[in-house]
Amino acid sequence: MITILPVTGVAEIRPGDDLGRSLEVALRDLGDADERYRLRENDVVVVTQKVVSKAEGRLVAIDPDDPDAHRALARSEAVRILRRRGDLIISETREGWVCAHSGVDVSNVARGYPALLPEDSDRSARRLHHHLSLAFGVHVGVVVSDTFGRPWRRGLTDVAIGVAGIPALHDLRGSTDAEGRELQVTEIAVADELAAAAELAMGKAAGIPAAVVRGFVPLGPPGSARDIVRPPAEDLFR
Amino acid sequence: MITILPVTGVAEIRPGDDLGRSLEVALRDLGDADERYRLRENDVVVVTQKVVSKAEGRLVAIDPDDPDAHRALARSEAVRILRRRGDLIISETREGWVCAHSGVDVSNVARGYPALLPEDSDRSARRLHHHLSLAFGVHVGVVVSDTFGRPWRRGLTDVAIGVAGIPALHDLRGSTDAEGRELQVTEIAVADELAAAAELAMGKAAGIPAAVVRGFVPLGPPGSARDIVRPPAEDLFR
């Protein structure tokens, strides 16, 4: 069984804040009222990119009345532009993510201060993993999530851009199905599924910045979100 | 809070079986031992494509020793081939899904009998929605899920190919964030997030064909998985 608990009551995050400490305080307050919020071994805390970027000061001042300022910022964060149509830019970031506007986001941040992606989202995840594991005395996995579109399918879903303490992929090579045949499907992007599952509990409008996923069974050693970046040479759509 | 319960104990499904009835029986047996398995209003039952295809007799006999038979079948199920590399074909199905081998799958089915996608996965979902809602006297959403790859990201995730009784997309146009600004992100593919979340509870190797997701709050009227198919004219990668 999987349980996903939204982490409410996190203080508004500002540049320079200790996000691990803010999450810890919110979880302790929630845990005092409801013991399900006390972190357990192998719980996974999914944290939205937006609060990570805010805490890390990844806010950039732009002229909110300049319609091109957002796009210029997206271009400056890109290592490659894949597609452009009207206002939309699909680009590849330094970390290797392909997404709209290099992940530069102007909602849920102060007007005129869009948030860039963290410089190194795996490092951000590792810091939170260490902080929360130490604070609660249990091994806590961390996923930093962001909301990306995809080709061919309408709508956006949350995916992982930072991972610590859990595998990002489950490698099922050599596993067999119920009738003993080797599985065709060899790698499951469990970190992306954890991010998507957490989004269902957080929603988009309420400003809930994190969720605890309980019951996830990791297969294999911890990895990083970089494991999910498909090398361009393997990629049929780049 | 979201809870995801794996539906174990479903009898092996064979062509012509009444899948709704098989799921109902398994859920009643589970519910007798554990009241959490008694379906509640707005529960979403996520069912894997594989058992839906089996029940609907979407199995095709091929020569298991002919290495090209699988690919020939994938080509015959495609309306368009997008990419081809070695053994891999990325193609578009009649329903509009872009995936490997037109969704033709050779794992977890009898050797030499690959399963095609359901003819109309939304119709399959609607039948299960009606059966389970009637059987349990509550409104039950249904998602038929399949495991797809994606460009740019390694690993596969479960997505929705059939939807009934719930919206496939949450349209957030006009919604505002915590500071009153209109959300940039306008459509969330909640059916895909439900499929991904369910996969975490089912896994790939145990042969668990369904999961119950509880706590999902639908925004807007029920839709269908067709809502998720991005029209080719909107698509920058087709």
C-alpha cells in the first residue's frame, strides 16, 4: 500500500532560508497532531522545484512589463533550443532536461521575479535527504519535482529533476513475469512516478510545497535524477 | 491524503472473461478481510491494459521463433511510424497514442500470443466504471493504464489510455496561485498521474492487474483518455 500525505503549514520560503529546517518544523508540527506525519524508514519526501529554487535564491529580477523578458531568460538558461512556436520555447537545460522555457517559471513567485531551476537539483535533493534523515533518525528519500509537458500527450505531469536516497530508475533486467518470461520493460522511472503521485496530493493552487510518500519499496541502490537524462545519442527525438 | 491499494487475488484472465466481475470478486474478498478495500465514493480503480486486452480477446497468434513477427504486428497496428532504430519502432496507434511497437506487448502473455491494445480503451474503461459503480453502489472512476517510454527521459512510466467517470485533465485556466496570480500551468494530466501512482503500488513482476486510488479529488466533469491525445497540428514533435 502507498500513502501520500500533503505537507501543509510550511512557512513561506525566502532566499537564504534553510528549506530542510522549514520542512522539518512543518513535519514535526503535523506529527504532533497526527502520528502518520512522523517520518518512517524509507519514506520519500517529494519537494517542488519552486520552493527549492526560492530557498536557493534562484530568483531573477526582470521587467514584468517586457513581454520578451521571460523568453530571453529561458534562452539564457538553455544549452539548446529544440522547438519554438509563438511564445513557446522547448529547450534543453544545462542539467539535460528538455522542457518549456528551460524550466523558468513565473507563477507562484513574486511578480517580476521568475524562478530558475536549481543549479544542481540532485545536490539540492541530497542536502534535504541528509537534513531530514538526520533530523528524524530514519532513512528518507527525496525527490525534487517539477511540472513538465510532453510531446504527443496533452496536459502536464510532475516529474523528478532531483533525487537522493532512492533509485531514480528500477532496473528490471533479468526479472521475470508471473509466467517466468523475462520482462520486456526493463527500466521504470520510479522517481517520475513518485513525483506524479505526490502532485495528486499537493495540487497546483493551494501552494503545498511537499508531500510524504510512504510504502515505496526501492529496488537497488540510491541514484540521482541524472540517471533519468537520456543521452542525446540514444534519443530518437532530439 | 491519497491511498493506493494493490488489488491482489484477481483470477487469471482469459479471453471472454468478464473483467468487471473478476475485479468485483477480488475486491469483495479483499474487503471481507480488510475494510479499506471496500470501494468508496470517488475511488479510482486503475487497471492494466494487459488484463483488459486479455479479457477482450486481443491476443494474436504469431510464430514465437520468427524474430520479425512482433515488429510486423506492431507495423500492422500503426497508422504512422515516427522513428525506427534497430528493433525499436515508435509508432502512432489508431487511438492516437505514440509509443513503442504500437503498444503490442509480448511479456505477461502466453508465449507466441502477444496482446494488442484494446480496440477502444475508453469504452473498456466505461464498461468497468459501470460494472463497479453498480456492484458497489458508489461512483467509481476507472483508468486503463499502459507502460510507455518518452523522449528525452530514460525509463518508462505508466500512463492512461482509457478513462471513465473522472476527468482525464484538470483544466486550471482561471485558477490563481497562493499570491493571486493566474497559474501558468493550465492543464494537468491527472489520469496519467493516477496511472503512474498506481504503478508504484502494483509493480511489474508480481502480476497485480489493478489498484484502488483513494482521495483523488476530481475537478470538472468526467472525460475520456481521448482528451489526452494531442492533436498532430498542436504537436511540435510529430
